[in-house]
Amino acid sequence: MPLEPKPAEFPRIRGALKFYMIASNITGVMLLLLTAEMLLKYVWFVELYAFGPNGLLSLEPVVETPEGLESTGTGVNLSTGILIAHGWFYVVYLFSNFRLWSLMRWPFWRLLVLASGGIVPFLSFFLEARIGREVRDYLAAREADAAASAAPAATDSDSDTDSEPVEAAQ
């Protein structure tokens, strides 16, 4: 029998799910920006710069040297900024994965699948929708089961209290 979360943890799970869903979307967008930046740099040999002499935003060439590719632009290198931002958002995303995974008491392979959402483009969007639906359905089913099992107990105790005055009157 697999471990299941306790009903007392359901509010924390809902909070973890909301945090996961937000982190998943931000990480997915950042990964798409990073993918576009990598294509610009390694396929078309340009990088995105801001506030340089060529205008507010400009694509500056990247040249190949014996040490590797080097930027020729001046200003703020947005390509590097995207790379750094994605790295930090991925760390936040991993934390949200771990939090949801541990509260739901899933097997370890589920954590690995969740973590891959920040590495494979578009996967975080699919996982966010699927995991969100799965967790909400699971919580709703567990709460419905708890309510159904509590309902007969409540009717049994109500019938016992109703019969007491009748017995006392006889």
C-alpha cells in the first residue's frame, strides 16, 4: 500500500500546487527564451543587446576565436541575462517540485519527471496542466471519500440521540 498524504496536509498541498504551477509557467517561459537565445547565438551567430550604440535593442554579431565564440556588442547583454535568470528560476522550480512531491508522497521517479520540465522546452506547460489536474482530482476524491465515510457515522449518532428520549418516555 503506497503512502498517501494525510487530510491535515491538504491545505499545504493546495498551496504547494499553486506555487508549483506559477513556478512551472515562469520556468517554461524562461526556457523558451533561453532556447531562442541559444538559436540566435549558435545558429545565426548574433546576441541580443540593450542600450548600446545601435539602439534600444540590437542584434550584435558573435565571432569565432580560438578560445570560442566572443560577443562584439556593447551595452547590456540580454542573452546572458536570460541565461542567468533561467538558471535561478530553475532552482525555484526545483524547490516547488520537491515541495509538491514530498507532500504528495510520490515515488522518486515522479520528482525526476517534474524536474525535467525545466530542461525540455514546452514540457513544463504540459506537466503543469496534467499535474495540476491530477492533484486537484486526487484531493477532491479524498475529500469526497472522507465526507461519505463521515456521513453514515453522523446519521448513526443522530438516530441514537433521537431514540433516547423515546426510550426514556416509555
